[in-house]
Amino acid sequence: MKLKDTVIELKKPEVTTKDLLTELIRQGARRILAEAVEAEVEEFLNAAQSFKNTEGQQRFVRNGYLPERNIQTGIGDVPVQVPRVRDRVPGQDNKKFNSSIVPRYLRRSQNMEDFLPLLYLRGISTGDFSDVLTPLLGENAKNLSPGVISRLKASWEEEYQGWNKRDLSKKKYVYLWADGIYLQARMEDARDCVLVLMGVTEKGNKELIAIQDGFRESKESWLELLRNLKGLKVAPKVAVGDGALGFWAALREVFGATRQQRCWVHKTCNVLDKLPKSLQAKAKSDLHEIWMAETKEKAEAAFDSFVKTYEAKYPKATECLAKDRENLLTFYDFPAEHWIHLRTTNPIESTFATVRHRTKKAKGCFSRTTILTMVFKLCQSAEKRWNRIYGFNTLADVITGVRFVNGIRQDENVSALAIEEAA
């Protein structure tokens, strides 16, 4: 007689590695990001309703989404898609949609050097950091109490003050870029312009030299900045900047031997502003022929052609260009590999496009120390991604005073024929 089997098999439960709570938080973070970015693009489109193309249509319209990308967080990757906005009049100005919540460069949310200054400048109070960051950073956010944030902010301020007083006696900068940057995050007083100085070292590395508040057109503001550079004695070979800066008068007092190069981007904008819109596209192309010419001689010819073409009807435009003629063409006396760096203040502009983008929606009024400290931290983070300039191996020739003609090194045995052929 067969006995009845009364043994019940207990199946081993399936092992799952998915933490449902974490997954819920991740999905919640994804939903919040999506809703925030959608609200951001709607706000941009509503504000831009008055912009039309030549046919009377809305200039800016929705155009799908950018490719999905993951933001690495303390709870894993959070996927996000940023809406794409189409400009029906491209190139007319610099107005375009860029998400300030999910910038193009943001890949990791754990980077406190990037993230916390950003949140502070966007108006997050010290008491709210933990609540704001917990969905994204998980365990990394649990200790972000108001006291911790205040101490961290104080340490940043000390770091900025120490950096501002550092000894530069062992530094030699071959090239300088100078600009005054206006941010929409307001300071507590009228000095809401951030004066910025960047440089290229002997090895070709770009470095942030100084950040200080002041007045962009003020000689005294720039003198204060230059005199605060502790120990910097060797005059740079070239300084690049906008012609409207008070920097040039200050530079002559501190580094009189430094040659001047006007920024072609600023100059182009200033000249085009004095021409009717119907001519701006052609005039921009004509200006391009000057600063993109292969030799100084060809640039001079294109310069003369521009003045001859526009002088009779638009004298203010040609006067704006002609007054800085010599200083617009300084770059031809330096290695051709360096021209792309010397013709504009792009090293500052590209860095501060990020800083502006991150601070443009900051509300309220901040102390000058807070603004300068947060901008310093954001620039310090950006500095890690700066590349050496092209042709950095030729900087030694620039330092020793080797002569360059149209970007080509002129050795003592170079014949006049070779110089003529190079031209």
C-alpha cells in the first residue's frame, strides 16, 4: 500500500536585486524633472510670443525632444529628456532655449562643487537642501542640515579669500583675457558686475587669475584688481578684451609693455548695431573677411574695403571699426596656432555662459561675498575641463621675443623672399 506523501515542497523565493522603494524614488525624481523642464520650456515660449519671423509666424516653436540621457545620482541613473525648441530665424541673436534645470553639461548630481553653489544661487535656503537633494542623492543628502550647509558655505568663502590673496610671484602669464560679466543674480549694492581675468601659462594651460566685483568701464575698478595680483611682475605679451573696458587704461599703468588685442566678437556686435538689419548679414560676412584673412596684408585690404563700402551712409559703423584698427590686428604678429585664442575673449565667454545660465533665474539679492564665492566655485569647477591652447609648444618663442610675421616664425636666416611668399 502506497503511503500518501504529506511533505510539502517549499520553493525558494526568487531573489530580486531591485529595491522597490529606490525604484519608486527614482521614478518620482524622473517625473519631477520632466514636469519641471516642461514648465521651463512653456515659460520660455510664453515669454517669446512677441517674436515673429518675416511671415508673421511664431519664431520659437516646440520641435520634439533631445536624445534621452542619464543623470548619475546616488540612487542610480535617472533618465531625462529635454524638449527641443526650433528657432525659425536662426542666427539673428543669441536668444535660444537652454534648460537651466538640466544643463547640457550636467551628468552627475553627486558633484557637490557644482551642485550646491548652483542651488544656493537659485534661491534654495540652507534649511531646504536636505529635502531638495534627498530624492536625487539618497544617502548622500541625509547629513545636509542647515548647520552643515552654513559651515560649507563659510569654508567656500574662506577658500575664495585665500585664493584671492595667493602669491603669484612664480607665475608668468603669456596671454591675458579680460572681461566684465553681468549676472542676473543681483548683488546687494550697485557693483553688480564681475570683473574676470584669465591667462595662459608658459606651458599653455588656461588659468583663472582673478574675480572681483566692480564697474566694467571703470579704470579704478580694474586698477584695484590688477594691483591685488600679489607678486605678478612679468608683463604678459598680449591682453585680449572689449574696447569699452576700463581695463585698458589700468593695463597701461600696471603692464605698459603688454600689447592690446580687441575682441572681434564684441567689435562685430558693436559695428552691426550701427547698421540697419537689412545690411547686417552682409556686413557680418565682410567683417569676417578681415579677421579670417590669411595674412595681415589681406586683412588690411579687407579692412579698407569695408570702410569704403559703408563709410558714406553709415559713418558711425566705420568709425567704430576704424578707431581700433591697429589693436584689432595684433594677433598677426603671433603664432598662427594661437590666433583662434587671441581674436576673441571666448575663453571667458564660454565659461561664463555656463555661470550665467546657472544664475539667470536666481531671485532676491545676495551679498557681494556670496555672489563672488559662488561664481568662484562654479568657475573653479569649469577650470578642470579647460584644455591647453593650440600650439602651446611655440609659447617659448613668444616669451623669448622671437619675431612672427603672419603667424610664421622668422629666423635670422629667413630670406626676404620667404617672408614675401608667406604673405
